[in-house]
Amino acid sequence: MIMFSAFANTFTFWLYGNLYTYFALWIGLWSGIGIYIFLSIIGAVIKKYKRPSIVVFFLGAVIALSSIVVPLVNTQHLITANK
């Protein structure tokens, strides 16, 4: 569902001429590199410790970090927008 939604949003932006193609390709390139590096590291860690549950710990850490950072950033934006 997320892939379909992301594709539909990208297509809509492209259709209305609001998609910055070079910027999207730039972000896509660096995202792909980051995904490759992360998967390589995770593969090595799982192979070393023989524990596939490490992926769950990484996912939990990302969710915990985002639950702290997102409200802080949004609060900061709300404070600066109301000045």
C-alpha cells in the first residue's frame, strides 16, 4: 500500500508539473545507497550473531527516535510560525 501511495503521489506531482525531477533522482540515488549500506551491515550482523531479531531492534530504535524528534521539530516550527 505504501509503494502504491508513493507512486500515485509522485505521478500526481509529475502530472501537474510540480515534480522536481533532478531533485527526486538525487534523493532516490542517496536513498538507494543508504539502503544498500544498511542492508549490508544488517546482513553481516545477522550472520555474525545468528539472530534475525536484530532487525526488530533497529526498527524499534527508529520508531522511538522518531517519536521524540518529530514532536520536537513540529513544536519548534509552530513556535517560529506564530512569531
